Amino acid sequence: MTGNNKMGYSMLYFDEIDSTNEEAKRQADNGVADRLLIVAGHQTKGKGRRGRNWESPAGGNIFMSLLLRPDFAIESASMVTLVMALSVAQTIREVMQLPAFIKWPNDIVIEKKKVVGILTELHMKDACNWYLICGVGINVNQKEFPEELSQTATSLWLEQREDAGGSDIDSDRLTHKVMERFEENYALFGKRADMSDLMRAYNELLVNKDAAVKVLDPKGEFEGTALGINKLGELLVQKQDGSMENIYAGEVSVRGIYGYV
């Protein structure tokens, strides 16, 4: 199914697909223009960060990928992940009235459990011919998780069930609201192609801010205190010796000292 809307993006919907990110790539390689949103009811090969699988059960969760062909420099591309993370967290707070926070750079957590994962991929033929695919997976109406995930993952339904009497959440409405917020934030981001105009809002929802963290860097792990992001989206971490490190997402992960958050 395909459709258009008033916010400037077109949408393709699939009941089932291998991966919305992969479909977005196929569409891009076929010459589809900027701002195509791929939405699926079920993914058979969902993708997570660093090649991990993303659990994608059918049943009212949100699996979507947005194809973007930005006009800003490629150096700013990685920050789109942060723009989307902020947009999703704000939407969950506004629509669901749930205490969603951002775990830098691209996960959304509620009560220290992951409810959203975001994977942004850069595809480049040359410096002037490139595009982004921003994939978002939101655990919306999932009622249970495998035992190995139950301590670190949750869904919006599980978090709000006592207040909503167990009724399912409208995934279509939530998707629309996320995109509405993203359009606003992406426009602000595009003014300077950095996080200058969004940095304060992002840091206010950053679960890592002023918290003790462990930085898992292939060059060597270290611990410190996360102070928030700078305008380039880097996480500022004050090491135990007082020195400051600017952490670029890339292959680096940040964890709480005693667990995922």
C-alpha cells in the first residue's frame, strides 16, 4: 500500500517484509526521491546496531524506515540518529504520558528498559551521491518478551496497561505523531546541520546525563561521568582523572556502571 500526506513524505506499507531498512535501500537504488517512509506490520530479518538482529514479532509494534536525501554535508549525517531519538522520546511523553528517556545515542528507555531502537545507515556512491536510511523499531503492543530480554526490554503497552485497562495502542496514530515531531526537529537541525537548536531538549531527556558510565571503546574501556552532548552530538564524558573525552558514536557503546543504563 502506498500513500501521501500533508507533511511532505510518501509512505509504503507492507504486512510483512524482510527489513524496512532493506526495502528503503531497494527503493533508493531504484531512484526514489527524498522522504519515503517504509512501514511494516512484521519483519522477518529486522536489523539492529552492529549487525545484531532486532526482534520483530507481528502484532501492532512499529517497524519503519525513513529514506532521506539530505542537502547538508555528509559529516552531519550521523546526527540524524539523535534527531530521530529525540523525536520518538518526545512523542512517547506527549502521546502516552510515559517517562521516556534517551540512552545515548539512539535507544529509548522507560524505567531503564529499552522500548525503542534506532538504526541509521549511510549509503554512499561518492561525496555528492549519498543517502540515509533511518530505521526505527518501537515495542508498542508486545505483551511479553523472551526470558533473556525481560529484564532489559519493555513495551508501551506493558508500561501503560494499568492506566488503559489493557487496550491496545493505536500504532498508526503513534507513527504519524513521531513523523510530525521529526519533521519539526529535522527542520531545526537543518538550519545549521548540527544539534545547536536541539541540544538542550536532547540533554533534558538524556538518561545518561550526570550519571556514571562505562565507555566500551575498542581502543580501551574507561569509566567517567556523562555530562551531555555537544552540538556535534558527541557525548561529553569526564574521566576519573578529570580529563574530558568527546565520544563519537561509531563503534563505541556507553553503558551504566552496573548494567545497560
